[in-house]
Amino acid sequence: GIFKNAIMSDLEDFYVRYYVGHKGKFGHEFLEFEFRPDGKLRYANNSEYKKDTMIRKEVYVSEGVLRELKRIIEDSEIMKEDDSNWPEHDKIGKQELEIVTEKEHISFTTTKLGSLLDVQESKDPEGLRIFYYLVQDLKCLVFSLISLHFKIKPIQLSSSSSLSK
């Protein structure tokens, strides 16, 4: 109805996509997820390591989840940042973060960041730190949503195996 449309109006253009990956001896290994305005969360994780297969998941999230995602992004103040002084993507890999709100459309690209040391040694440690922590938060949110929805179980040690052997 009209009321729902009024509530959703600030989310109708809201879109977030994150990608991290590299091409190496195991092929194109990457993690990618996106949240669409209609609530669809698409997740893909591809690793050829030990003949792993691509994992693809799609799930619809509620308006509440989209609002929380939007709040996390707004609170991070990433939209004020500029990636022009961030390390270029290279053979180590590439990260991309794209965010669309009702007011702005912004895309960030940088190399894979191994640790905060990489961040601190960059030309823009403050901006890159915001990116680094936001990406950590977004990954945690996505992994939680995917594992909750699909009940992906961690690898269980069988009762016969023991760590003390």
C-alpha cells in the first residue's frame, strides 16, 4: 500500500556490492555479494583450492536488514571518502565496493588488504581504515545472514578423532 511505499522510498535505490578476488594458480578466486533494493542478497564464493566448487546463494532479506545495512554504511562515513590515494589493485588482488543511495553513487577500488599494517602504510591511512573496517562489518553481516538462512554447519570433528593423538 501507500504506507509501505512511503517507508521504502529511501531504500528503492539502495544498492551495495562488494568484490574481493585475484587470479592465481587456483584460477579466479573471489568473494562477492550484493544487496539489491528489493531485498535480494546474492552471495558467491569461488575457490579452486583443493578442487573446491563455487558457492552461490541467494536470499531475500527484510526491510529491517536493509535499514541496518544502510545505518552501518552511513555511520562509517565511507561516502565522504575518496579512493584516489588508495593502493591500486595489483597481482595480489582487487577489492571493489559500490554503494548507491538516494543521493549518491560511489565506487571504491583498491588492492587486497592483508592487515591493518597495509592500511597504516598507505597514502591515506584514515580513509582506508574506514574502508577496511566497513568491509569487515559487511562481511560479518553477510556471513551471518547466509549461515542463519542456510544453516551451513561448520566442519565437525568425528567422535573417533581426537586432537590429543
